[in-house]
Amino acid sequence: MAKVTQTSSRKADHIRINLTEDVRSGLTTGLERYRFVHQAVPELNLDEINLCSTLFGKTINAPILISSMTGGTDQAERINLTLAEAAQRTRIAMGLGSQRVAIEHPELAPSFQVRRVAPDILLFANLGAIQLNYGYGISECLKAVEMIEADALILHCNSLQEAVQPEGNTRFAGLLGKIEAVCKALPVPVIAKEVGWGFSERATSLLAEAGVTAIDVAGAGGTSWSQVEMHRAENESQKRLAAAFIDWGIPTADSILNVRKAAPELLVFASGGLRTGTDIAKCIALGAALGGMAGPFLKAASRSVEATIQTIGEVKHEIQVCMFATGAKDLEALKSTELLIQSSTH
Ligand SMILES: Cc1cc2nc3c(=O)[nH]c(=O)nc-3n(C[C@H](O)[C@H](O)[C@H](O)COP(=O)(O)O)c2cc1C
């Protein structure tokens, strides 16, 4: 029970700190450097713009993902059910938080099981890739997928977060071969995801060789997990270590381009600091299939299903207006829309 209590209190800390403290990265997403070319004569009707796409066999009505966040406590279960109901009613995609706690304590599985309110959504399971170096294998990955009837498995790569956590798992050597074995054996696609520091070209190439189907960049510019850990630190020394990484990471825009360049065949999910529909539209123009947000949806879900649906609706509408004003009738057209790069002196 001690372990459940420890993990539960860490999860509760994460939610509390993300809701009440300033945990923003010192970096920006890099998206502010890009602008769309305005089209005064779009030759389109706003209400006919199509935001639908099909991913892993499921249709989503807007290119929006509720990024992986939580599970494992009563509060986390309420948040997951709120997010899932909103995702079902708007037909967007959703990821659950790391399911390790429920693999180790199956009685906690219901806090992740959202299919009862969201039977149709594109849904992602989640485990820390590092667990593959601490005894996990294909069977635990399969359990995570089956536990929530997921369409794909996200393996999050959070080396820096583990390194600034007093209780972190930091033995990352030899992980790629294990990721490769999981990609080969699992009946669903595997997505590699960061947690807010992005992917380099080198990391992308290694993961592509290991066989992942997609990369969720989770770049720098939004929630900073070193800042979250700084607020959890138990002493000044831990606090100073975490605080040193406020400006760390690869901004989301750069990370999308890294993945496109190093592995053009991979599907790219954009996330990390996306806060508006325009941010998501820019990511799609840079080559992403959709854009994910964590922090903003956590805040909405702490209020209600309706507040979450409203947030989703506003983001979706803004994407639609962006597409209208750039003359893109659907997401394929948005992908090939030109973006202007701002000079840094402006
Ligand atoms: C409360 C909270 C818990 C999170 N837990 C997980 C997790 O279990 N697994 C994971 O892959 N990412 C997790 N993340 C990271 C997010 O999925 C996302 O990559 C990161 O917060 C950056 O996105 P943002 O700037 O939109 O918040 C969590 C984020 C938050 C806010």
C-alpha cells in the first residue's frame, strides 16, 4: 500500500502544481516566428471547411488531441471521465496518463477506463518508455492497451524529468532495443512522445529505426516538468537542480521540423505549449497531423464537461477561421499552405 500512496500523492501533487503554480518553460514554442499568408479572396464558404481526418482507422472531427495526463486517484478518475465525455461529444482524440500505477495495482484500472463514456474516440494508452529498463516488457504494454481498449500505445520519453526527480528512474542505457521489440510485437501502433522538451533529428532517427509509427513532439514552450518538479522539491538542493532547466529543450516548432527532416515517413503529432487554434493550424502547416494540449484541458476539466467542450469548440473554431483566411478547404490543403518566417528583429 505504501507504494500506491507514494504514487497517488505524486499524481495529486502533479495536478495541484499544474493547476496552481506557474510551470511554464522559459522558452517559447517557436511558432511566433511563423505567419500565414492572408488570402483576401479565399473562394471558400466558412461553414464548409472540413476539419475531419482519419487516424489509425478512426475519424476525428477536429485535429485536436487531449494530451496524456492522469489516472490512478479518485480526482484523476473524475478528470479523465470529464475529458473523455467532452472528447466523445466533440469527436476529438485523447490520451490517458501513465498507466504504470494500474499495472502494478490493478484495482486502480477504473480510473483510466473511460470507454464507458467515450466508446468511439481515438484513444491512446500511455507508459513511460523507461519502464522497459525496469522489468516491463511486451506483456505490460499489452495490458496497458487492453486495460483501456486503446487504439495505440504512447511510450513517453522523459529522461530529464526522471533525472530531476528525487525518486527518478534514470537507467536509460539500452532502451532502444526494447522499444524496437515492443513495436514489433504489439498489435497496435506505438507512438514515441516527449513530455515538454521535444525531439532532435538524432533522437527521431533512432526511434524511427526502432519502428515507432508516430512521434508526438511534446516540445518546449509550454508546461515544463522541471518546473513542476521544482515545486515538488523537498530541499533547496533539489530545487536548484530542477530550476536550472527552465530554459531547456527543443521548441515545439523546431521539433516538428526535426521529425519531418529526419523521418519524413513518420506521422507527427504536435504538442508542447500549444494554446490556441492558430498554434495548432501552424503546426499542421509545418507538417503535423494534429495538435495536442495538456495544461489548458486540465484547467477546463477541473471546472466541468461543459467548460471542456467550450474550450474544444473555441480551439476548433479558431482553426477553422485560420483555414478560411488562408484559403485551405481541408487539412490536406492546410498542410501545403505557405508559412512566412518572421525575421527575429521584429
Ligand atoms: C497534470 C499532467 C500530467 C501529465 N502526465 C503525463 C503522463 O503521465 N504521460 C505523458 O506522456 N505525459 C504527461 N504529461 C505531459 C503532457 O502530456 C504534455 O506533453 C506536456 O504537459 C506539454 O504540453 P502542454 O504544454 O500543453 O501542457 C502530463 C501533463 C500534465 C499537465
